[in-house]
Amino acid sequence: MRAAAAMAFASVQDSSARGCLIAALVDADNAVRINAAFSLGLIADSASLAVLNKASDMQKEKAVAQAMMEAGFRAELRLNKHDATWHISFLQSGNRDVRTRAVQSLSRLPKEELAPVANDILHAVNAEQDPTVRMFLVSALKSNSTKAVTDTLLALASTDSLPMIRIAALRTLGANKDKDHASFFLDRLGDADVGVKQTALEQLQLIEGPLDGDAIWKTAQEHADYSIKLPLYGLVMKHGNEQTRM
């Protein structure tokens, strides 16, 4: 009942519950402490965050310490603004939840803050093993058109074994709406994964052009999937010459 009550405060998210949740951080039962930490992380102020972090450091049970660390990190992200370097410092954390939340927050920073740390993000893309964390790392390369970044994104979009990574790379490449990537997006319409093909098409449609209408016409003629073929014909009407539009 104590564990259920502690978890219920996660839905209520009432700041007046801070006192009882802080008290529950030293409950004899692991589940109560874990649930109390989770709920407290959603409503913590700077003072209760300090208590939560101290409780995490004192935990001997690994699962409880991890839960408290995750809750504290979520509260830290909610309470305070941090720069790109601070977020990157947590990408080596052994806690997957912390890495995921750090990179999610990192990927939302404006491009002018992300550009100076592009090399650090590239290193993390190559080192990270968790697919979800890698996906957000790829997204954090948005609007950065250096050769190293572009080459990495092209390689990931073409050869990565996971469709979710190929999709993320395509979207990041498409963020600049660079018509020089149009032929690459056309090529990726042959990917084995439906989601990758649709994403490549979406990025192609976002480019203002002018595009190579003849190449688009040829791809449309050869493509068997009508969900791809018909939008390509639409692009031909926009970018093709008089002969291809007939």
C-alpha cells in the first residue's frame, strides 16, 4: 500500500506531497523508495532534488540507487538549463535512462549550440550501442553540414542495419533541404524498409528545387510501390520539363 500510494503521487504531481515523498526515500521497502523517488522527481524543487541525490548516493541496493539517479536527472533537466557540453558529459553514463534523456535534451538545443560539439556527437554515434540513444544522437547532428557530419549521415542512411537509424539519418540530412542530396534520396527509395522509403520520399518533397525531373520520372517508372510512384509523378509535374509532364 505504501508503494502504491507513493506511485499515485506521480499522477497527482502535487508539490505539497514533497514532504511525505522525501520521508519515503528512507522506507524499509525497496519498492516504496523507488516509487517515491520516481514521483518526487516529477515535482522536486532545488531543495528536494538535493535530498534525492543524497539519498541516491547512500543507497546500497543497485536498483534503488539507479531509480533515484534517474529521477534526480529528470528533475535536473526540468529545473535547470544546461549547455551542450554538459549534456554530452552524461553520454558515458552507465545508466541507459540517463543517456537517453541527456541526448533527447541535447537534440532539442538550437543548431548554433550544437555546431561546436559536432565532433563529440559524431564520436558518441560511433561508440553508442543502444539504438534509441543512437537515434537521438543522429538527430542532434541536424543543420550541421560539415563534410564529416554529412559523410557519416550518408553512410548511416545507406548501410546501418537498423531502419530507425537509417530513418533518423535521412531526416537529419533533409533538415538543410539541400538539393545536392536529391539523388541520394531518390536512391534510398529502393530501401527494403517501407519506413525508410517513405522518409526518403518526404525529404525529397521538402526540397524546393529545381530537381532533376528526368531522374525522378525514371525512378517513378521503375518503382513498383504506388505509394512511392504516385508522389514521384507529382514531383515530375513540378520539376520535369514539358515532355516529362505530358
